[in-house]
Amino acid sequence: VRTYRDNTAAITALVESDRVHRDAYLSAELFALEQERLFARSWLFVGHASQVPNAGDFVTTDIAGVPVILVRQADASVRVLANRCAHKGAMITSDRRGNTGRAFRCPYHSWSYRTDGSLLAVPVAEGYTGTAMRECETGRGLGVIASGSHRGFVFARLAPSGPSFEDYFGAALANLDAMADRSPEGELEVVGEPLRNLVPANWKIYLENINDSLHANITHESSTGAAEAVWAEQPTGTAKPPAIEQLLPFGSGTEFMAKMGGRVLPNGHSILGTAASIHSAYSAIPEYAEAMTQAYGEARAKEILGWSPQNAVLYPSIALKAAPQVMRVLRPGAVDRTIVEAWTFLPRGAPRALVQRSMLYNRLVFSPMSIVAHDDTHVFETIQRALASNANPWISLHREARGDESSTGTRDVGGLDEALMRNQFRAWVAALTREAAP
Amino acid sequence: VSTAVDPIALVYEEARLLDAARYRDWLAIFSHDARYWVPMSRTQSDAIAEQSIAYEDPILMRVRVERIPIAGQHVLQAPRIVASEAQRYRTETAFLYIESRGETQTLWAGTTTHDLRVDQGRLAIQQKRIDLVNAHAALPTIYLIL
């Protein structure tokens, strides 16, 4: 069924100023259009430079359904290549990471490529003399995908044309600085493999929840309640374990959430928790505070550590938490299936205790066994199922939707304002109603 | 044979208690310093330096069982004692674990390694390590206790 592909008016009609039509979460056709018009033309997170320290080091992933390779070049730059042999289309590597030396070699017929993607050698070379192989796409080797990076975070844009990296993110790049500045050396390092979750829901349900401050103490009542009950049973004088310190703030009240503040940025980006968040009150690690003060001076160190938003979203692929130093990456797989990765960063020059706190947070909150994520996943599943009902085809985003929000600039809002979600949908409809990608 | 002294009997009893949803009794067969560990790979040797799917002490195990609403079934292959010394045993047990939630049934498979030791006159679980065959994959929610 082609309800939307050739009908931008129908797409525009899905997003009103304060509500969204359910088809945005249910239509396989819209998901295909999202891949082509939104994801392919957005700058999507691929990997972090610290994963590929040496020439020939590579990691692989999928962005918007396309297998790609992030690889370190001999000149120390990084490139993003299509993981697709120019010959028959086999993936050049199925490994998640490795070092390829000076060349990639296809496991099917041994076509080989330099790490910059160019074709190095083909087997039975004489079979190609006098053919047009070298003069077409095949001869150009592995496709080089446009990439941009900031503080080691590498993003790629699949479409050959579209907004530049700097224009697309603009002031939102400061959220990557807020992560990296938490290192006394100003540099982050990825720790191990991310935890990977298969979420049976549309990616937007997950992403909107990242900006949903109101749900925390309601949806997570049973997990925070259990944590509170168990903590209350501990003998007085027991030191509060870091896990309890991380779980209890999920029960923070609505009043707290209202005051934490939000900020909408152009192109769907946002920050929730500009004033405070449930991560603000983690106990200090004296050795770390000292290293930060030495590196930045007291005032700047205090400023860096005082900034701990609930979530900063670089739309549409990542959400960052500066204080527990973690990042979620959304990799949509189908209209009702999303892979969510939870990444841990080591701030170079910081004590190990800080990394352990990050890893603990990801295990407690973003693991397939997380009792907190259980609560959310259950709700996401029910949304995906119940939206099929004809009773009401609309999702409400009315909270504090007063007046005209059509300007696309930066704006500060309250912590409970659904403006952050409305802002995402403005970016969404703008992307989906552009001309089809070249 | 009493679970107080027989490691094999204790491994079976542990699965029985989980499937019977007797979570308080389940917690009671762990030592006070026990760990429940689901690593991300079979070769993982450190639960903290490398990320784990779960790594819980008795406090977090308590939090987990406080809120469990659903049913599971463990099917164990005969446990094998792979190491023993005075008052300590290590057993390995291949398992299938079936979790039922609403209309959905999910199958998990792997190997459990129990470290058991005599604690106050009876055997207790010091560590339960679960290696899933698909620990490397993007996993759907595991609601209960492997």
C-alpha cells in the first residue's frame, strides 16, 4: 500500500501541533520512508574513535539497515565504509571488531580493498581487461560514507547530500563536550562491548520515553518501591550501596521533575534536566574531584561536574547521560523492533571507581535483565499493541502546548513539558516530507 | 541426600525453588556474600572490569525477587562436579529455561556454574554464573531469574 510515499500532505497531517497520529508508530511504509528520508539524511552515531586506536583497526555496525565499517587510516584519520563488496555484494567482514592490516579482503572471491575503500586487487585480473568494470561504481571500491566527528564520537550520513555535520548538530554538539570534559584529560574511551537490548516497539516510543520525566516515579514504582523496601531492612549504619544510590532517585516526585528544566534545540535535538536531574546527587569521589580541579581549576571543574542532565538527545540516534557517563544508541530494525545499545565511557585520567559506577548504571537500568527496563519495555509493548485500536487514532502531546511553537530555534521549557517530544515530531515531519533522497 | 551436604542435590533444589516461586527460600541457600552473575561472554573472567548482563549481590537479588510477577521453568541436565576441595565444590549444569509471560513463551539455553561452599554447617551458593549461548546477541527482556 502506498498511502504516504507520494503524498506529503498525508504525512504532514499525521503531526498536529499537539498530537500525533498512530500510523507514525504502526505503518511499515512510514518506517521505510523514515529509513530513506530521515535516517539516511541524518547524522547517525557509528562508533567512537577510541575503539579503533591503531591503523587498520575497525568496528562494524548497521546504520539505518546498512552494514558499515568504521576503520582507522594510516594517516590516523577515520573513515566509514559500506560493508559491501563491489563485486557481488557480500559483506567484507562479519566480525564486530578487528584489525585488517593494510587491506580488507572479501571472503567470497578475494577482492581486496585498501582501508580508504579503494580497490586494491581482483582475482583473475586479466578477465577484466577490456571490460567496463573499472569505469563504473564497481571500480571505485567500497562506498565511502560521509562522516563527521566531535570529541571522538563518529557519525555518518548515508545520503550523498544533505545538511553538513556542523549544521545538523549545531549547539547540540556541546552535549558531547559535556561528556568528554568530564575526563581530566578531555578524552573518553569506550569500555568493552555495549549491552544490547531487543525492544519490541517502534523506535520513537523508546526515544520519546527518554524525554518523559513524568513516567519515572509512576512506571518504576514497583522497582524503586522494591529497592526502598530492601534498603529500609538493612541495619542502621549500613553504607548506602552505589546500586541503591542509583535506583532510589527514580522515585523522585513530579515537583522535582517539573523543576529540572528542559531545552529544545533545532533538528529534534534536546536536553532534559538543564537545572538538575535524578543523577545530580550521586556521592562525590574525592580522588576524581581532585583530578578534575587540577586539570580545569576549581570553578570550571565545578561547572563541568554540576551539569548532569537526565538525557541529552542527538536526534535521532543517541541519548547521553553525562553524570553516570553512559550513552544509549537506538538502531531501529523494523516498525515494531528496535535494538538499544548501552555504552560505557571511561573518562581518561579518572579513577576506576567512576567507570564502575557507569557500568553499574548500565547493568541496573539498560540491561536485558534490568528490573527498571522491565517496567518500560512492558509499557512499550502494550502501546505497540493497543495503538491498533480504532477507538482513538491519536497520541496526546498536549502538556503545556500553549501558543505557537513553530519556530525552530532553541527554547527553555519546564521539566514536564512535552515540548521535547513535539520538537522531535517537527523534525520528523520535516524530514519525511522532503523530496525523496537521491 | 540432604541439600545441606550434597552439591548436586543443592543445584536441583535451587532450580526447584525458583520454579515454585519460593524466592525467600531461594535467597536463603546463598551465602551472605554471594554473587549472581550473567556475563556477556563465556570467556569473560571478570564481572566488573568487563560489562556483564547482570552482576548482583544479595541486596540486588532481594530487590529483584521483591517484584517478580510471572512463571518460569528450568530444565536441568544432570549437574557435574568439575572441581572440589575441602568444603568447596564447583558444578556445571546445562539448562533450558522457559519463561512465560502473557501469551508469550521465551526459551533460553546455557550452562550454569555453581560455586558452593560449606557455610555455618551447610552448603550454600557462593556464586551462580550463567553463560547464555546467545549472550553476545541483542537480547529481549529476561524478566525472571535464569
